[in-house]
Amino acid sequence: MTKTVFALSLAGTTLIATTAFAMEIDPAVDTDGDGLYSFPELTEAYAEMNEELFVAIDANADGAIDAEEMVAAQDAALLPVTDG
Ligand SMILES: [Ca+2]
Ligand SMILES: [Ca+2]
């Protein structure tokens, strides 16, 4: 029990620490370099990406994910935080 609580709190700390540096669009994911993540780019980068998840992340519903939406998605644990 104690071990589980420790692991969870450790994961939470890592998430907060990493998102502070996750404001930039990752060129490894943004393969067409337009400064936004499209659905195909995200399906390449995240195995768990699907249409429903994409819509949930695309807060302004413009069909692309910007850096701000990406950070919000990671903060909401919709997506794992990658260390770019
Ligand atoms: Ca792009
Ligand atoms: Ca958007």
C-alpha cells in the first residue's frame, strides 16, 4: 500500500516537472513543420492516439493541436509526457 502511494506521488512530481519544459512543439512529432500537431502526426508519435482522444485534446476544434493544447492534454493525463 505504502509503496503504491509513493509510486503515484513520484509519478505526479515527474509529470509536473516535465510539463514546465513541454511548451515547445517537438519537430520530431511535427513532421511537416507547420508548428501544429495534426492527427496523422500524433498517431505516429502516440500509439494510444485515436479520433476521440484527438477531439478531446483539440480544445479550440481547429483540427490541429498547438503547444498549449498539448500541455493541457499532458496536464490532464490524456497523453503521456515524452522527454524530447
Ligand atoms: Ca504539423
Ligand atoms: Ca487546436
